[in-house]
Amino acid sequence: MNKKDIVRIILGGKTISAKPSASAFASSNIALCKYWGKRDEELNLPVTASLSVSLGHLGTRTKISISNMADRITLDDCELADEDPFARRLISFLDLFRSPREKYNIETKNNFPTAAGLASSASGFAALVIALDDLYAWHLTKKELSLLARLGSGSASRSIFNGFVEWQRGSRDDGMDSFAQVLAEQWPELRLGVVTVADEQKAVGSRAGMRRTTETSELYRSWPLQVEKDLRNIKEAIQNRDFELLGKTAESNALAMHATMLAAWPPLLYWKPETVLVFQKVWKMREAGVPVYFTIDAGPNVKILFLENQLNVVSKNFGSMEIVTPFS
Amino acid sequence: MNKKDIVRIILGGKTISAKPSASAFASSNIALCKYWGKRDEELNLPVTASLSVSLGHLGTRTKISISNMADRITLDDCELADEDPFARRLISFLDLFRSPREKYNIETKNNFPTAAGLASSASGFAALVIALDDLYAWHLTKKELSLLARLGSGSASRSIFNGFVEWQRGSRDDGMDSFAQVLAEQWPELRLGVVTVADEQKAVGSRAGMRRTTETSELYRSWPLQVEKDLRNIKEAIQNRDFELLGKTAESNALAMHATMLAAWPPLLYWKPETVLVFQKVWKMREAGVPVYFTIDAGPNVKILFLENQLNVVSKNFGSMEIVTPFS
């Protein structure tokens, strides 16, 4: 099975008429229980389920219009060269949906600072899929949109929804049971603070990092068990509004993910020295009784987890933090 | 089974006459395949085997003499107070061997800077056991000395020997098959460089850190498999003088140990920001073709592994390093 087969299954004979243009927005998301490791690299099928919270108004707006010229991709008002890696990734994704003659003009904008280290591929591919659905009037279900977005980027499957979102692992080889679903619960008091430690491109991308970890890290064998336990705890925490359980599970899950990378060869360490300082600051605050936790993706930047009523003390400790209100 | 039972088994009726005093030296050691986790806390029985290299002239000299006054313990020319944790640990160990009336005067000296972050309990308990053997003329075998030293501190079982030393896990409940043995091979060109990042007392001692890891870290479940593979590779590397295999296995093993801690709760991170800098420096050197690796114990300091012919380039990169020649 390749991506094209899956697209054919989902769309059937639907791609007939196209509007001149369409536009869509999708929120970025941050995983509280991480996605790390693919069981199928072509279809972006994960080794485990994962659970995220969307980032409200922070995300990607994408406008797509049919063109009879060459493809043209603009990211944050800059036109990308054909050989730009992001442009190539987008184009090979778009090739799944169009006839060879059809060309697109794509304008995509992230309304979060790229420096914040938030994943732009998640909201980027989700916004693109929603825009395509509108452009071609496919009228797909959210489940189908999630399946398509997953083919672009695994975590994009979650960015189809807002709020707490679980991406199911699924067990089928064709991945038709591996899509995201939204949880009923909301948690308006929840806050995320993005502490930016470095804004350079990471040396090893997520795809390569996952592959290295699954192929060489002995400790990765225990990762599925960790996720199983953490998913259960995070869902329980959300249901009971138990912030301590949510925070400690998310923090432990993120550190365990980094632990599996550390045990890979060559070792994979996305941290900067300053990353360790931020961890230690959080731990010190917690020792002083402040209910504050963190999560961290495959990069050096740290996302502080806290509740609205701790905003003052958290802001005081992390000055240059970007504050996110997921349920605004 | 408690420690006293084991001492009774090993010594039988041997403790009869004592010389007035005795003295012994034991080398410190650094594990290339780490000891992390106890299967029996009372008897210091390890979850896995481990393998170390001794540090030549760096170690502990201990003099013990019989006294009819109170116990008196001098560490590096400073008399320790009765309530000093190290003094209490030593005294409760000595209580295993003596009648209640017998008192000791103990002078113990480490000839490595305490700041270097080398484990002093390994060489300390090994030197003490060898001195006791001389004091009471027990004439124990090295295996028996290793068993006794293990009761004081797990890694002390390895400091009874010089060179490459393997401490066997054993499977018996009484631990009589869990002792160290020396490997036949030597490797005179091997060098260790101790890069001292911080010299403060660590916040969580090894004993507590091991307990926290074995009790709460999901990833620790894979640790025994990691050790099994690493032990095999390190022995093969020593036999074939394959420095690359030795280095990468030791480095990966150390990072995997730290990874198991990172996945514990509360998270256990012995590093300082500067520790990460040292890692990155080593990785950069390796990318530039210099065969250099590191290992790191449960603390912030890093031990660089290299061969004699790289001394210049390694010294240039790590100025304030203490260089150790294990086979001098």
C-alpha cells in the first residue's frame, strides 16, 4: 500500500469539480503523550497512540487556488524555491490529489513565531487538507480529513480537531483505523508557556530521529508500555481535572521519549545547556510548592504546563515566554 | 539473610588474633558497563553484571589499628564527627567484624581530588576490607575479599582487583555467587580524562537514585537487555583491541543508564548545563574524525575515553582535565 492507494480509497471518484480557490485554518498542537516512532514510514503509521492539546488561535492559515502556471508556494509571505525541502514535501503531498496538468498557488502563514519551536507541519498539513476539501467540495468527515492529514505529517492527524485530541494507533496495515478523535472534555484554565531556548533548525529531523531510535535504542522496547500507562493517566487526569496527574504524566512522558533517544546510537540529544536550566527551574518551583510541569518535543525548547491561577508566578520565573490558552 | 550471616559464612571461625595495625591500598574504578539497580538492598546484590577499569594509582589508602578508646575515623587528615554519614556507614560496616569491646582507629586517604567526582566508596571499602584481612590474618581469597567489599558498597567488589574487572550478577539469594573477577587482558594505551563540571555533593545519592529508578522507571525494564548486549560488546572490544567498539558501547551504556533515570519519577537528572556542553564537544570531535568517547556516572562530571596517541588533541579540547592511565 502506498499513499496514493489510500487517497483513492478515501476519495473514491470524488475529485470532479474545483472552485477557483479555498482557504482554511488549523491549530497547532502539542502532545501531552508523545508520538515517537513509526510502524510504517510510507503511511506515517505510529508505533503507539498519542494525545495532544491544540493551541487555540496559534496555527496555520492556508489559501490554495488553482493555477495554470507552475506551482507557487509562499510561506509567511516569502516565496519558496522549488528545491526548498518544505516546498518539495508539500508538492509531493499535493501530487496525491491532482491530475498532472493541475497546478496550485499556495499561500501559507503561521501566526506563531517560527522561533517558538512549535511544530508547523502539524497545523500546516491539517490546514492544507481542510482547504483541499473545500476546494474540491469533497465534504469529507473529520475522520477522513484526519486520515489524509496523517499522510502529510503524522501529528497533522491531530490538528484537524480542537481541544484534547487522541490519535489512535490502529492495527491495520492500510492505516484506515489510525486517525485522531476529539475528547469531550475541555479545560479552560489550562495554560502553556513556550520557553524558547534556540531557534535554529535542528540537526536531526523528527523522521530521521524516530528511525534512529526505533532501530538502535534498546530502551525504546519499553516505550509502548510507557505510553499505554501514560495515556490512561492523562485521560483520567482530564476527566477528573487532576492537574497534578496531568502535569506529572506529561512531563514524565516527554522525558521518557528523550530517554529513548539518548539510548540510541549515535546518541540523540535535542537539548541545549539552557534546556537543562529550564528543567531545573521548573523542578525548583515545584519543590517550593508551585504546581508547574513541562513537556518538550524533539527540540531544545520547553513548554511549561500550568493553570491560569499560577500565571503570575510562572511569568515572573520565565520572562520571555509565549503564553498559549488552548481553550480560548 | 543479612550482612552478618554472610560475614559468618565467609569468615567461619577465623577472627581470632589481631595485629596492632594494618594498611592497604585499593584503586578506584570506573564502570564501562554500569551497575544501576539492586536486586537486594541489604546485600548490595545487583540487577545486572557490570564491568569496570581500575584507575591505577588513583585510589584509597587505609590504615586500621586496634584501639581501646572510642572509634576514630580520619578522612584525608580530617577527623570525622560521629554523626558524619560516611563515618556512620564505615562504623556499621566494621560492626560486622568485631566484638563490641573492640574499637578502631582508621586513617583513610584518597589520592585523587574529591572534586574529580570519582567514587571514593569503591576504593574506600575495598582498601578497608584488604586492611582488615591483614589485621586479622584471615588470608581470604580475592573472591572472598570481593564478596565482603560488596557488603560495604556494590562497586567496591570490583576495586579488589586491578585492570578490567567484571562483577557477576549471580543468582543466589545469599549473593555468594555475586563477586568480581579480573579479565586477563590489559590495554596499556587506554586513557581516561576526568572533566570536572561540579564538585558539590549530589542531591540524590546513588542508593536512593537506584531505588527510585527501579521502582518508577518504565524504561528500566529494558536495562538488563541493554547490559547483556553491552557486556558482550565490551568484552569483545577488549579482546580485539577494538577501541571504537569499546568507546561507543561504554558511551551508549552510560547514556542509557541516565535515560532510565530520566524516565523515573520524580525525574532524576544528575547533569549540569555544562555536562551537555562536554557531550557536544566530544560529539563534535568525533564528527571531525577524532576517536574519542565518554562515560558518565551518577553525577555531573564526564570521563573522556581515548587512546594515548590522541592525548594532544584531547588535552587541547579539555584543558582542566585530570588524566588517568589505568594500566600504568
